[in-house]
Amino acid sequence: MGIPSTRNVVLLFILFGGIITLKIGPVFGQGPSKSEEDSVCWDTANFAAYCYSSMEGHTKKFQMPSKQCCAYAQKINFVQFCKKFVVQNEQIYNAAKVADVAKHCKKPLLKGTKCGSHTVP
């Protein structure tokens, strides 16, 4: 795993900061609620963090996902992840590698599913 670039670290801070900022209640110091929507946001953020080295757009070689990565991969909706994150950020997330992570974590995308510029064969 390479050293993350400053840009990638900044993007992760923005992602986590945005989630935390949007989920804090009107009372200062009130933590995020435990709604299903919050859970999906946190699971997606954890998936992005733990699986980034396997989906990184700047490397050519695929790195096998970790157990932690696969644990969060089981909790997320890959089609939504592709639509919301990969389409806009293909320099950050390699679409084919996202599909590979889904496959290796035993949650494969269906044949013909579009993830960014990649169509699952």
C-alpha cells in the first residue's frame, strides 16, 4: 500500500467532516442519531476508508481487500456507491477495482451492471 497523497487525505477528511457536520443535532455536543440512514452513511464511509487501497484509481495492480474491508462491503449497496462516488471520482476510485472488491468480498455485482465507466462482464 502506497502513502496516500495529500489530496486523498483531504478528501477523506471532507467526507468524514461532512457526515459528522450534517448529523449533529441542534444541541451542541449531541452526537449522531442511530437511524438507519446514519448507519448507511457510516458504513459507506468506513467502506471507503478500509477498502481505498483496493479501489485506488492511481495504481495499476489490484490489492486483495482486507477482512475489515469485506465486512463493510457486506453492509453497503454497491450500485449506489458506484452511482454516488465512482461516477464523479474515477480518478480516486477505479470502477473495475470496485467491481473486483465486490466480487472478492462475496457480494458480486450482476452481469451488465454499470459502475462508473466499467460494465461488469
